[in-house]
Amino acid sequence: MSKFSYVDLKFKPDLKKHIIATYYLETNGEDDIKTSASKVAAESSIGTWTDVKTLSKATFERLHAIVFEISDHYPSYFRVSKTIENKMKKDKNKAVIKIAYPLDLFEFGNIPQLLSSVGGNVFSMKCIKNLRLLDLEFPKKYINSFQGPYHGISGIRKKLNIKNRPLIGSIVKPKVGMTPKQYGKIAYDVWSNGIDIIKDDENLTSLSFNKFEDRVREVMKVKKRVEKETGEKKMYVFNVTAPFDLMLKRAKFVKKHGGKCVMIDVVSVGMDNVQLLRKQDLKLVIHGHRAGHSAFTRNDEHGMTMYVLAKLARLAGIDQFHTGTVVGKMDGDEDDVIRIDEFLKEDWAGFDILEENWSSIKPTMPIASGGLHPGLTSKLIEILGNNVIINYGGGLHGHPDGSASGAKACRQAIDASLKNISLSEYAKTHKELQKALKKWGK
Ligand code: CAP
Ligand code: MG
């Protein structure tokens, strides 16, 4: 037992001076919750498993993390299933705790260091059975040390010249397997029929049958042609996920060929690489794909929330970020997705407020993707609103008459939803939508 306690339930944290972490904690049953919480605060700040002569009282006072709240319910802005909350209320080994970390514990502008502290060793400790990082709140000074998105929502909208409606995207399918020429052909069909953005899939980088540079050349040629023919602005999202030297080389290649956007699989490459690419000041829109996040976000009792990951992505400089659809194929509770999207879209610019203040960081545009088809469009917009990118992959290229008709059907579904006309009504006069609804329902 340490002579120092890291718990002080009378302590009042100060969001100007502390990073505040909220965790769900379940002890292994040997320690009581207070002792476990103290151990988590110690391990994630300055302590270790035993007292050490090298830790002076003065250093302890200045730098130790403080558990200032232990409660039997989640913060009101976190919806969890009643079963989990009831289980927690009945079980003395489970609690939601809040820890205040003095700002001096952190290097400004360094997400990996933050994660090594509040998201590091604590997950491995034998004294806990489960630990889930629910939220991180940052002082303004700390937030200001990050660049955030270069373009943000308004910048993306400006590039595409679209003011209020959802942006419509498509992921080329199959995920991989086609040649750059085939990508060019698909891009033409899809862009020409009402889609704004086309993107690579998360596992397409530079493969033997589809070299990155060849794809860029081919697609950019087509983009020029379509923009001329339609008078509309278009965007292609090139996946640059790779070791950083290659990522940078490819992003520069995109820029040189007139591209506006690159995609990074943020979990695969890590937020440090996102920060590094953002720092290059290439002025490209950075699209964040989150493949792999569920390895640590999906378990309700362990890991960390998508909400925390979204906060980190926005700090690091992601302009547009995958957050879920509620109605599609991927796991994602409605309240969770809404909370994440609301956070990403929130623009504090010009406001000096007392709570967490992100006024120096531009908003990030949420992306709804995964299992979407025209029939889900009205419901999706009803839940997530207009300030979102709606991505159709299989639900566009799987149209019975091919990608061009699929694109038309998706655009018709968006138009109907925005006009408040039911999809089945609109389908009576729009045959592409009619066929899509027949195949996938509504
Ligand atoms: C969607 C997608 C996206 C997922 C990612 C896929 O294709 O391309 O990667 O949406 O999920 O490969 O599944 P479909 P999330 O439209 O064909 O489903 O946005 O939830 O991170
Ligand atoms: Mg994909």
C-alpha cells in the first residue's frame, strides 16, 4: 500500500489546469474500488506499484493525478444500456471514476504521449478486470497546441461548392481487384450521375494490379472531364495509408496532379502520423477512415470510446471522419453516433466559454458509411441531419443496372429526402430508385 493516496473526493478540478479523464472501472475483486482507482491514477501519472525513494513529497503534490469522483452511474451525456448501469449499481466492484491530471504531466501537441499516459499501462493492470476510457476533457491551452483540420466543414463545402445538403460519396467496390482504368470508368459513371465524392477503400493502397500513381493519373483525367461536362466540383479520396515516407510521397503526388483529398486509416497508422501529415501543410483535405477501431472501442466495459477517438482525430487534423450510420451494417448506437457527430461539428469559434473550448480547432465533418443503400437515406438524414457525408458502396455499385444507375438512385433518394417526399412516392417517377428499393427495401 502506497503512503500516498491518489484519491481526494473533495478535490475540485480546474479545466484550465487539468486534463480530466472519465473511466468505467471494474476491480478484480481483491482491491476495493477506491484502491483500484488510486492505482489507476498512480500508474497513469507518476506512480508505480510501490513507494520509491526518488519520489519527493513536493513532486507528488505537484504532479499526481487525483481521483475526484467515484460514482455508480455514467455521465448524463453517456447513454449505456440499462443492464450495464443496473449491474454497476448493484456491484461494489464497478464504478465510473473521474481523474484530474495536472497539465504539467503532458507534452503539448503530442497525442502519442497522452495515450501512453491515460490510455496506456492502466489497461493491463491485474488489479482491474475492466477499464474503459469514456471521455477526455482538455484545457483550452492544451487544445490550442494542436493544429486541427486545415479545411474543416466549411472548407470542404467550399471546395465542392455545396452549401447545405449532405455531401454524397461512393466507395468503389469491390474493395480491391480492379485496375486504374476500371476505376476511371466507374468514376465517370458515378460522378456524372449526381455523386460528389468517390473514394478508395481502406485496404486499397498501391497493389500490383492497381498502382497508386496510375490510379491518380487515370482518375484525375476523368475528374477534369466530368467537371467540365457537369459544371460541378468533384472530389476523389486517395488512400495514402502506408509507412510515413510513402504516405508523404503519395500525398505530394496527389497534390501535384491537382487532387484535393487523401485518406488515412487512422487506427492503422496512428494519430502521430496523422499529425505529421497535417504538419506538411499540403492543404489537402484529410479523410479519416477508422478501420480497426472496434478492436478497442466496441466492448462496452473495456478499451476506449469512439467519442475519445473522434476527439483525438479532430485534434490531429482530420477534416472528415467515419463515425457510423446507426441504420447501416456497422455497430454504432444511435445516441453514441449522434453525440460523436455533434461534437465533431461543434464550432466554438468566437465563443469564450467556461467548459471545454475548442474555438481554435475547426469542425470535422462526420461521414456516415457502411451498408447504406438508397432505401435507408431518409431515415439516415432524419437521424444525422444534413451536415454529413453519406457514403454508398455496395448500395450503389450493387444496383441491378450497374454503377451509373446506382449513382442516380442514391442521388434521387437524397433529393426525395430533402424535398420531404417519401422514397416510395418518388420512386414512382424515378425508375433507378424504384429498382434499388425493390432490391434492398426501405
Ligand atoms: C463501406 C465501407 C467502409 C465502412 C467503414 C466498407 O462499404 O467501404 O469501409 O463503411 O465503416 O468497406 O464497409 P459499403 P465505418 O457501403 O459497401 O458497406 O464508416 O463504420 O467506419
Ligand atoms: Mg471500406
